[in-house]
Amino acid sequence: MRFSVRRDRLQNAMPLMPLAIALRFSVRDNNVDQALRVLKKKLQREGVFREMKLKQHFEKPSEKKARQKGEAIRRARKLAREG
């Protein structure tokens, strides 16, 4: 009985990375370096690098809460400076 509960939990667990990322970019005039720059910029904008970094290790709920609170404070300070 205990095994079936674990198996259900594993089946309902969220995957670490999304299965597919729908980004499209083109290579013009065989300029692969430029295409890589465009791809990296799009990935950066989508937050893929940040998500990968956060998913490398388990983050305790208390650490996650503290990180999110700090991010909210930084966002509020930035808005106060600009607006």
C-alpha cells in the first residue's frame, strides 16, 4: 500500500524542465554566431537560464519564501526609483 502512494506522488510530480520550448530563430547568411546571440537573448528574456539555475538544487520552502520576498523588495525599490 505504501508503494502505491509513492508511485502516485511520483506520477503527479512536476518535471524539472518543460518538455518543449517554442522559440523560433533563423540563421541568415550562414551567420551562426549572430543566430546564437539571438537565441541566448531570447532564452534570457524568457527566464530559462534563471529557472535552470534555480532547479539545479532543491530549495527549501523557507529559502524560497525569503528569496521571493527579497525579489519583491528589489522590484518595489526599482519602481520607486523610476516612478
